[in-house]
Amino acid sequence: MKFNATFAALLFAVCCLLQAAAQDSSASYRVIALDRLDAFQEPGKNWQIAGTALADYSRREDMHSLPGSGVIVNTFPKNGRSHLMTKQHFGDLEIELEFMMANQSNSGVYLQGRYEVQLLDSWRRTQPTFSDAGGIYERWLPEKGNFEGTAPLMNAARAPGLWQQLRIRFRAPRFNAQGEKIRNARFEEVYLNGVLVQQQVEVTGPTGSAMFPDEQPEGPLVFQGDHGPVAFRSIRWRPLALEAPPGSAGGYQPKPILVDPAARPYLLRTFMHFGDEKLTHVLSVGNPNQVHYSYNIKQGALFQVWRGRFLDLTPAWRDRGGMQTGVPRGSLLALSNAPAVAVLARGTESWPEAVDFDSLQSHGYVLDTHRNPEFSYTWKGLQVKDKVECLESGEGLSRTLTLIDPPAGVYCRLASGKLIEKLKNGMYAVDGQKYYIRLEGRYKPLIRPAGEGQELLIPFAGNQPVSYSIIW
């Protein structure tokens, strides 16, 4: 049997891809321990080990730490603002970490101490630049000034005081036997809060404010500490797999079908995946300020929210829409697919996690003058109106639930998660500081155990509606 050159090249490319995939999946992550600072070179006094960090999202550069371990916090004192540099040096690298920004704070992660992925309080910005969270920072040379710099594909940043996720796949520059550079450093991928924000971005040299002016095959990780308060946790890394040969990932890639709202909210009915479940009665609402949500009409559930771009409708519309699903394109925050209201006659019953398919009678929805929907339905004798709208500030969503002549013992569940913490001024941090719930002072909320976590409830008082905000 004879192989022609084209087939042989294709077979080699496939083998390389399989080898790279195997290496990616088999290489285990190595954790940088944060119960002490032994992994870092001469850490400054501005870096402290903590149990967690807290930040008021409305106060400039507000951040403080709580006792414990597992988190490093840059306290950002007036004097002694130093960077944090690892003792170990790295070449090709995949790194994952979580970070928290203070209001209007600024930081960054430098690969090899030379190439910066920017960290910034970029919350609510709809047109990010290279200097926003997830951007590859620009370069500067005396003879050339500022140049390069790559903005993130979308703004996936969350509010100050919330934990955010960063994942970087980085290729170090390549050198020949004479030490001459033959290939630039490259960010293969950068993910911010689960969203791909950079892809195959080359940097021709060290970015602005790099620790070193030269380029080398390896270098330390550096966490910037001189621009504002920031916290890090769950830092882990592994060597990046071998590169596939150029052109090996070819093949036809159909153009995706993408939808974004223009000057007013955009409403769209599709199927939608939520975990392992395929929901069939979903209305997704996109807003021009890039704050979006999905509502399950058969459950009365606001089950997910996100920032960034709106929907990828390729699975719903291409090839006769075989999957029929819409896919959120931004930084997704999963909430709950359980009903928002329930009767707890004794106040101690478990919250119902689902509504029987035929027991909730939907009466559709009506739009206000700004195209915000108010859903209406009846469930177990409860007549419910549920209005969701985007906050004018762009901070998140407001939700108002109204019941018509409710019986005693009716509650509204605002949130559930592993941990719900009461903060100041009617604020609650949910599920390990993933998002906030904001309430007016007239309510008497209840935080109670729920399985292995907690939930936040409010009792209905007569015909008075329950209103709250979801901020992320």
C-alpha cells in the first residue's frame, strides 16, 4: 500500500494533535501554596497571606483581608508597593488563578516577568481596550513610543469585590543555537471568567513596565503590586503541551450566526442548556449595555445572567436548527432553575427545586415602554407577576415579584449557594463572593441552611411586592 505525500502529511498532523491532546489531559496541575510566601522572591510587606479578601464595590481602592490562609492580598500601603515574583522560572506555560479587584484598582500578571495580561476594574465597560481586564498590554520604545497592545474580544470583567477567573496559555519566545530570537512570544489563549478574550496574539518584545528589558527562554511569574489593591488565590500551573504543526487544525469552519442587541432590548425564544438539562421554554433578553439574562417560563425561574456579547444562534438556526439551542457568548453566571416563590406553611420545609411541567400555567408576558418583560403565571393557587429589568447604572438586574392576595407563609427565594454573607447597606455576597444581592432596608431577610449550603429568603407581607437587585 502506497501513501501519497498529502496523506502522509495529514496523518503526521493528526498524530501530533493527538499527542498534544494527550499531554494536555495527562499533565497534572501544580499548585503554588498560599499558606506562606516561600514560593516568591523577597516578598514585600504589602503582600499578606489571608483567609479571604473583602472589598466594597462602591468605594475606591477599598480592600481588606480576613485571617487565615489560601489567599494573597496586596494591601497597597502608601509606601513599599512591590511586585510579587516567583522563585521558579517558566517557559511554555498554562496557568489558572482567581483574582479580586478593588474599585478602580489596577494590576497585572506578567509571564516571564515580561509580557503582561492586564487586570483592571473594568466593570460595566462595553468597549474595552488593551488596558482593560484581559488585555495584552502595549509596548513602548524611546524611538517608537507606544505600539501594539491587544484589547480583549469582549469585556467579561465582574464587579469589584467578587472573585474572578483567569486562564492563560502562553508560548515562550524561541531562540536558535546562537541565542538569536527566531519566534516571538505568543499568547495562545486567554480566558477571563470562562470567556475567550485573546487568541494567538504575538508580542514582539516585553510589554510596558516589564521587569526585564531582554527576552529569554524562561522567566518568573510576576504579580503587579504598585498600582492598586488586588487579591489572588487558587494559583496553579502546568507545562504547555507540544505545539501542533502549522496548518494541522485546518478544515472548513462555517461562519457562526451571532446576535447582539442594538439600541433596545432584544427578546429571543430558544431552547437552552442548563447544566445537563435542555430547557424548552426559555426567553433570553439582551440589553445594549451587555447585561443579559435567560428566563424559564415553565418554572418561573431567572436561571442565568451574563455580561459581554449576547447569543450564538448557530445551533438553533444552521442546518434546520437540529439542536435548537442558543448559547450565551459572555461571562455566564448560573443562578437557579427553581421557582422564585413558594408556600412554606411552617417556614421549615425545603424549597421546591422544580415545578411539575403541567402545574404552572403561564399567562405570557407584557412589555413596558423600554421593552422590559413582566411575566405572569399561576402556580398552586399563587398568582404571580415577575418583572426583570436592567439597572440604569449597568450594575446588573432588578427583579420585582408581585403576588395577588397571597396566603400566609409565602416566601421569595432570592439566592442559594454554598455560603451567603451579609455585608453592609443591604448587600449580600453569594456563593463564595460570586455575585451580590442588594435589598432595601424595609425587608426582613432570612439566611437559612439548605442542603450543604444556604439560601436567602424574604416573606411576602400582604400584597406588597418583593424587589431586589442582582449585581455581578
